[in-house]
Amino acid sequence: MFNERKAAQMAAFFLGQAPENRMAHLKLMKLLYLAEREAVRCFGWPMVGDRLVSMPHGPVLSKTLNLMDGDTESQKGGWEDWISDKENHEVALRHAHDPSSFDELAPAELSVLQSIWTTFGAMDKWEIRDWTHKHCAEWKDPNGSSYPIHYETLARALGFDESSAMELAAQIKSEQEVDRLLAAI
């Protein structure tokens, strides 16, 4: 279910809004997490289907963070085709992109990204990190480690009732299992 190319296009959207098309990787990760969170709230489904994790600096998209940190090899057409390697705790666009090149993002998803940028784009990396600590109820301080954030927990934090939260989590888990099986082939 994780879509690396889509995660890269989401990152490219945010970097395209930033001065000089670059920003602190911490801020970019928070924007990406908040966009994924907002997609679940608006659509009842995540945009990229990443593994959600509580880390000391707040919630993150785990596979996307591994790509950003260079810990995972990028697929053809994926992260490295869109986003530069991290340098001095910042990432940048490899080259400018017209929004029409975001072929993985639906118009409604671009609206979510724009909304997240409008709300959080002016914050620096520490302000947005602190905001996620205070306002993302699904995040729990891992005290120097990391904890998974289950989609059921996220859905409940967003106000889904218990039944809807469990159903969402079950559907995502099912999709992730199919992806795992297909990857093994």
C-alpha cells in the first residue's frame, strides 16, 4: 500500500512552496505526516499508506523517513528522482516541478496539501514539531525510542467512532498484507 512515488510528489509539492525549494527535513516530515493525518480525517483513508511512528520529535511516516535519511534505496521514479539527498539537515527539490507532473496526486489530495501548507507552512521546524506534540493525540513520547501509531489509534484521535476506527484499521492492515505478499513474489 505504501506509494513511494506519491510520497515523493507530496514532498515535492511542499518543497515547491518553500523559499529556494528547500527546507529542514524535520519540518518536511511534519508536513507530510500532517497531510497523511488530514487525508484520513477527510477521506477516511491515507494518501501514501506509510507506517506511522511516534518518535522523540513527534509523529513520522516511517518508510518516508527512511528514504529521506538515505537508509532505504529509492525505486525508479521514486524519492531520489524528486528530492535531493539530505544535507545540513535540509532537503530540496532536485528540479522544479509543474503541478501537472504530480500524476500520483488527485485534485482533492492536492487541496489537502495546500490546506496543510496554508496552516503550517510559515512555522519553523521547532514550532511545527511542538504543535504535533500538543495537538496530535495519537503521538506518545517514546522517551528516546519509537512506538508504532496504529491507524485505529489515529482514527480515534481524529474523532472516528470505535467501529469506524476498527474498520479503517482492518482495511489498511489487509491492504498492507496484500502488498507484503506481492513483494515476496
